[in-house]
Amino acid sequence: MSYVSGASQPDHSQALQELLQWIERRSISSYDIETGAVDSGRVFMPNTSVENYFQEHNCKRTKDLLAAVYPDEDAPPARDIAETCPRIFCILTLISKTKYIRFFTKRNTLLDNRLPFEARPKDFPTSPSDPSFFENFKKHQWRFCAPDLEGRSGRRFDDEEILPISELKKAGGGGSATVYKATIHTEHDRLRKAAGNCYALKTFRPGEDDFQREVDAFDKITGQGMRTTENIIEFCGAFEYRETLNIVLEYAEGGTLEQYSQTNQPPSDGKSIIDFWEAIFGLCHALHRIHESHLPPGVAGRRLVLQGSGTRTYGAPECYAESSRTSDRQNIVKRSIDIWSLGGIYSETAVWVVSGYTAIEEYRHARKRATDQLLTNFRDGDAFHDGSRRLPIVDQQHDYLRPDMHPDDFLTGHALFVIGKEMLHSSPASRPSAEQLVSKAEDVVKEARKLLNEKTSRDSFSGQPSSLQGSPSEDRFSPSAARPHLAQDPEYPERPGLYSTPRHTNNFPSHHVLANSVQPRAGPSVGHHDQEGFAPQVNESITYPNGASNHTINGQSNLPFRPAPPGIVTQRNEEPPKCTVGEAWEWYHDTKYGKDVKLPHDGLTWELEGRDHVFIIDDSRSMQPYWREVERLAQLLAFITKRMDRDGLELYFLTSERGYKCSSSSRLARYIRDRAPDKMTNLNSRLAADLRSYREQIDRIRSQTRTRRTSLFGRPGLVQRSIYVFTDGVWESGEDEQGQEAIFLTANKLAETGLERKQIGIQFIRFGESEVGRQRLEALDNLNETHNLAKDIVDTEPANGNVWKMLLGAINPKFDNDPRRVSSPTMYGG
């Protein structure tokens, strides 16, 4: 028995104080894998840090420590302490027993390499004044005994051990397990040396059969040489700790496919789309390898699809149990259930590729609504089936995607056929095997690349771009300052005179026509419209007061005449029809998913027909908080107006001269989503360019009519134009009067040529509650009152306001609540 009589520790010494402070400073908090929180009071010290502290500078710190502990007697050799028991010294320091270090250096059983001491070693020294010497030592030793995590299964750690997990963040959970992103201290990571030492830690409660089932499956895969197979998450090990069973897996840095689709934008060109699908098709290869391993039925699909969440969303109909009586029955499952599950994932992936993550959410809601309407007590929520067959909404969703696909997307359409008609086939026997899927995927990718290359070659030969020119974030300036280059959606081929030649043919009579004269509407009635229209047809003509020409520019469209619905002329003091953004979205979803419903006050859509619809988006820094709302509202308004504009909607950003032609609302929304609102903006540059171009069209047609002596019958006329400006009004450069001059000039041009106010409308849609922005937009809206604007062509409406006012406020005075406008004697005001 060894002890030191009257032993005391000189804690006041500088060397010991520095060591104590260094231990506290360098100790790393560990995490409790039962709760996911920091494990209070439990910290660990990496071994190398301790060894370096004692050995650096030729063991100078160790010598200083020994001099403080043994000021008047011989001390053990400093190098012996530094190399064989620096952790022992630290533990003794924490319990004020450093003088006993000499006894540890004399026994091989008491050195660092024997830690931790589970039981008291027979040579452990004794302190007569402290009977709990060993218990204190054992309690404090765990800080310096963090275990290495190794790639083997079945290890059980002592409850007192402190796992070297320096960071733990919940990544998912539900059902039988919780999934964490765990960072293991690099010194104690003996698993696979992952980048950043990050792993997925899947934690089960004791008694969970799922834990052993997964370990067995991974062990079988590993045993067949598939440990590092591409597209299969690597199994790194399993262990027991306290009241938990744990599996350590490779951590996919990009997160789950769900997380990836939430935080990333879909591919924006043909090549990127193919590359993305090719990567996703890697799951077919992984599933094939798993099926080759002869794993227990359903294990593969469970691991690939449902891991960690226990969700039945992607479960096959043959696995469905309708009642609690049958839900506990062990379903007979085959590998075909994995094919169904993968088909469900691919179905949502196709939705994301075409329309983004919001569309996935809408798709899930639609499936949930469909299953909620089933007569049976269906318990699987947003599954892809009704308990026996594929839901019709799945086929409808696939059909809805096709018109909105990127013009260079030669793959998604083929993928949808395989997904819907084969992988999600209601009959298990009719689904392809994983091996067949691998072959189909390779063929689809090969064919898509071939078609894309052929198109690129044709376009290169003809001098036309193969697709939209780059992403919306790339500003491309046109040599023409009057009109920016517009990236044409290939669904609508570029035509000569895109801006100078309107799309509709109009009649130009050779006799004088009085401006603003009322013309009766002719043509068949349209019975499906509601009763909310407001104005009779007005002849949109230009008459020249100076008599230079007896010709008139007739702006009336040659579209089939549509009569205004009965009762359209209403009193001015009536409230205008209203449709909230929420109501419009409800209509949007119902329409998307096949319901025969109408937008509230649907009869008003006739006022939007035959017009150019232009979206101008403020992409300044101040718009960042509203960017998602901007994208959503623009998509909604574009969905309403896209069928009214036959050559495609136009999209511009305030900070770029480049424009985009959009044949679909989802594509317009994608351009906005891809744009970063991080610049300084000025309303003048973008709005002035568009209005200047329109005035030039008026002058060009006016000049042509003056120089011709013959009838201009059949000459194309001037297309009416609606401009929607999405902004918070907080423009970061220029004066408060931004946009006013361009609006004055345009209004004067309409008055000078006898055109009506509805010829062009500028609708500001306001985001946020900035008082500066509100005042600026209201000043523009009130120009007719404050500055005697020749034609009132401006309106403003908050982004959460009346959808019909956003669309018609600038062209129909019924929606424009300015006092002066309301008192105007004519419906469209001269």
C-alpha cells in the first residue's frame, strides 16, 4: 500500500493554474444521443492535445509542473511523465492529488495506456485522509478516456464513457428511429475518415426489430463487397450505448433528396436535366445490387425510401392494410414493392424538374385530397394508390407536366411513361425488375443526349440558340436601347418584327373615325361568362387632328368578336368584383388537378384577351424578404393571363435589359426563382425602355398611314399592352419621381393620337409595408389628379389585395378607386 503523508497540491502555483485553465478551455462538450442535446457536465479531451501539451518545447511545461509539485524533493523524470502518463497527471491535478504521480510512473498497470480503470488496480495508491481517492479518480478519468469509434458492429460502450461526438444535429425521425448528423472528433474517428468526420447516426430504442434487420441487411451487403458501391449509403458500424441502439452511416453531404429539392433550383437547360436524371437513375443500379444480395423481402425499399421516417407515402398498394385487424398481419411482399416505392420518388422528382418544390407540395396535397374522399377508412395519407390501384391524380399530374417541360428536355417525358405505366403499375407482376430498370434508364439517357445533340447541331447550323440563352441571372444587353433582347421560348418561334408587327390583323378604314366612338359588339354570345363586365366595345383608333392623313389606325382586334356579358354596364358607386389571392390559388389548384371550376367573376377575363402581358420584376436588395411571394404571385397572374397572350408572356427584371418569352407560368416562375435580388435598381431604366418602345410603335404606324394614299386595309394594328410591375417602391437610386416622365410621355401620346386609356396599362403591385414605397407608388397612381395626366394609365394594388384589380386596375376605371377617375363621364376616359 502506497500513500503520501500530508500530501497537498500547490494549486496556487502558476504552472498548475495554467494547466487547470487549459483543461477547462480545451475540453469539448459531448452530446446526449438519447435527447440530441448537449450532455450537461460531460466533456472530453482528445489524447493528442494532452500529449502535445506535456511534450512541447522539450517537456518544459512538464518540468515546470513537477517543480511546483515537488519544490523540495526529487521529482520523477519529466520525459517519463510526458510520454507515459500525461492524462494520469491531468486527472490527479483535477482531484488535487498530483504528488501521487510518482507511484503511477513506477507501475506499468497504472500508465495512460491502461485507462480507463474499470476496477481499482491492486497497485493503485491509497490516501489515508481520502478513502474515496479511487472513486474520485474513476469519476474524472472519463474526460480523458473518450473511446475511438470503429467500423464494427455489436460493440457496447459503458454508460460512463463519453462519446467523442462534438456536434449533433437532428436530421430526421419518426417511427422507430431518430436520425442525426453527427460530427465525430477526428482523433477518435476510426470509421472511414469521412470528409469533415460527419456521419448519419441512426438511433433506435432497445427492442426495436428494425435495428437488427437493418444491421443484418448492411452486413450482408458489406459481406458481398458492396461497402463502397456508388449510390448505396455506406454502412460504417453499429453500437449500443446507454438505452440506445445505433447505426452509423455515410452522411450524404447534399442531404436527402427531399432536402435537396427544397434548397436547390431545378436544372435549367437540356444538358443539366439529362445529367440530373442520370444521377437519380443511379438508384436503379443500387436497387439492382441490393436485390442481387437476396436481402429479406422489402428491406431494400425500406432502406432506400422510408429510412428514418416510417412513412407509408411510397408504399405499394399490396402492402396496404385497410383496417387495424389486418394492419398487424405480415404482408407477403416481393421485390416489386421496391420498384413501386422508387417509382413514387421518381414521380415527385419529375414534378420538381419541371415545376420546382412548390409543385411537389401541391402534388402531395392533391393525393391527400384524393385519398380523403375514398369511402374506405384509408390510412396512408398522400400515397400514390387507393389501397389497390394507382390514383388517377398521379396520371393527371404527369399529363400536366408535359406542356411545361423545358423545350430542350428530351428525357422527362420518357421517364414519366416508365414511371406511370410501369413502375407504378397496380399489378406487381407487371412492374419491371431493377435489372430491367437499369437497362431502360441507360437507353433513355442515351436517346436524350442524342436528341439534344442533334437539336444543338441544327440550331448551330441555322444560327439560332438551342434554348433560352443562359439563366436569368446573366444580363445580356441588346445593341438597341429602345427594346431589349427577349430570350424567345422555343415553343413560340422567333418571328420577324416581333415588336413592330402586332400579332392580330386589323382593318384600317380610309374614312375618318371619331376617337372613342362606341361600336356595338357583334358575334356569338358566350354564355359561360358571369355578369361582371363593365364596358361596351370601344373603337380604338388614332385620328390626326392636323388633317395630314385621312387614314385611321384602328386598334380593334380581329379576334372573334365577343359580346360583353349581359349587365356589364354598372353604376360607378358599386363595389368592383373581388377575388382574393387565396381564392385564386384555390382555383389554380383545382384547375391543375382536373376540377371543372371557374375563377370568381370569371367573366372579366374577356378584358384581358388579345393583349400583350408584360411582367417587370424589381430585383433590388430590398425585395429579398418578399422574393418567394413575388415568385408565387407572378406565377398565379401568369397562369390567368398566359392564354390571353398568344405569342407568350414577357418577363423583365429592373436591373437587366434582357427579357424572356414565357409560354407557361411555371417557366416564368422558374426565371424569377433563379434570380438573386441583390442589386441596386432604378425604375426609370426598365419602365422607360418599355414605354418608349411602345410609343415608337405608335409613331411608326402613324407615319406609315400618313405616307400612303391607298387604303391600309389589312395592315397590322397596335396590340394593347398590360404591364405588371412587382415592387416594394424602395428603389435605391434616383429621385422619388422615377417613372413619371415615361408615364407622362406615354399618356400624352395616347391623347395625341386619340387612343383610349386601356390601350396600355401600368399596374404596380406593392410588396411590404415601407412608407417610402407606399408614398412613391401612390404618387404614380395619383398623377392624373396631381398633374392632370392626359390619360390615367396607372394603378397600384398591394400584393395581398384584389387579384382582379391587379389585372384590370390600370385599364378599367371601375377598379381604379381614384376620386377623379370615378367621376369621369366616360367608362374609359378620354
